[in-house]
Amino acid sequence: AGLAVLLIGRWQWDWRPLAVTGAAVTLLAFFAPQHPELAFAAGLLGLTLAVALRPDEGEEWLSQTWGFAKLILPLLLAGVLLAGFLLGRPGHEGVIPSAWVSALVGGNSLLANLLAAFLGALMYFATLTEIPIVQGLLGAGMGKGPALALLLAGPALSLPNMLVIRSILGTQKTLVYCALVVVMATCSGVIFGVFYSYN
């Protein structure tokens, strides 16, 4: 309701599509409370249609959204398939045995966090593929702290990234930057792992 008031009052949107969307979301939330995803999907679809029906920027917004979806969804699907192939699924082993994962990065030791941060710094993650990969690693026995260390170091560094940084900043500054990323990701992973173990 607050979003609808803001859209109507501040940006002068037509109230009718928003009222229909609000009614659909309310009815679905009331009659299907065990499936909140239905109300969410109805709200998302209603807002998408409300934007698409706007004469000024709706068509451009829809075109940009479709372009991003075509760019991102194949990468996400590839990441999910790769993670499933390499790491398996619950109850089934993948190419990489779960015992290896839990032996190397299981628990919350300093070494497990350091190894996860170091490997994350060397790996190249395509957009959105790090989530299914880390989810597969968690399912294979990776600790929560090392998972965070991997997620922090991965986007900050990669082997191609290091080569570009070296060509711009030089070897010494690149080594300092890489060391700081790995050390900070390791420290964050250890702290998160300790905090997570108490909750």
C-alpha cells in the first residue's frame, strides 16, 4: 500500500493498475496463506504490467529488463548445472567427493578460512554463479565461515583481475592488495563462523 501511495502521489502513476494489483495480492494472501509465493508473483506481475503500460518510460524499462534477463539467466543456469555436476545434490555425490570438501574447508579453522579466501581470490566467478557454487560447497560440508571468506574474496579478485591490476599499479602494490583481500576475507570468515556457531 505504501508503494502504491508513493507511486501515485509522487510520480503520478495511474491508480487503476495498482488497485487491481493490490486487490490480487490481498486476495491471494488471504485465500492461499500457505503459498506466499503466489501473492509475491502476482504483485511482481502487476507492477511489471503497470510499468509496461506507462506511456513515458515503460517500454524502455521492459526492454532493458528483458535484456538483463537474457544476459544473466543463462549464466545462472550454467552455474547451477556446474555446481550440481561437480558437487552433487543432497544425498548424491558429485565429481568432487564431499569428504574432500569437508576435510579442506569444513569447520571454522583459520586454515579453512585462509584456504577458502585464497582459492576464492584465484577463481573467476561469472555473475551470479558464485551463489549456486557456494551452496553446493555448503551442502558438501564447507563451513559457514569459509563460505563467507570465499564469497568475499571471489568478486574482489580473480587471476585475470590480478594481471590487469599488476599492469596498472605494479607488482608490489598488487601483492599488497591481494594480501589485504585474502587476509580481510579470512578474518571476516573466522568472525562470522564464530558468531554463527553461537546462533
